[in-house]
Amino acid sequence: MQSVTYRAVGNRNKDKDISQGGDPVMPEQLVTTKQAAKILAVAEKKVRELCARGLKYGGLEALKIGTKWRIPLKELDRFIESRIGRS
């Protein structure tokens, strides 16, 4: 899986790369729908459908930033564990 680098936003930390010891803005790692699809071994379209469905209806708890979905890695772990328990 590709490494994801986050940049802090706002005036205080403008363009300060948090992977180099800057202040963390996001406490969790977020992945794109493409990365999530690779982890779950499904099509990217299916990941977008799961994000749109939401946690309440058996989907993924995800953040929509503009038009793009971002999924916390912890949520992917939870989702996989819930599916393994069904088998």
C-alpha cells in the first residue's frame, strides 16, 4: 500500500509536513476509495457505494471531502472484522 502524507492546514502550520515532526491534524490515517478497494479486494465503485450507504445501513463510516471520499483505516478494520464474523 502506498504511503500517505498529510499536510497541516491553517496559518500556524502552513505547509508543514507532519510526517517530519509537525503537529498532527488528523489523528487517524485516511485512505482513498482506490486504496480501500485494493485492501478490500473489490471495485472502487463498490467502495463508493459502501461510503454513500453509511454505517447505519451496513456500509462504511467515511468522510466526504469535496467530492472525494476518505475512509479511516480503523473503519476498514472494523468492516473486515464484521464480515469475517458473518462467515
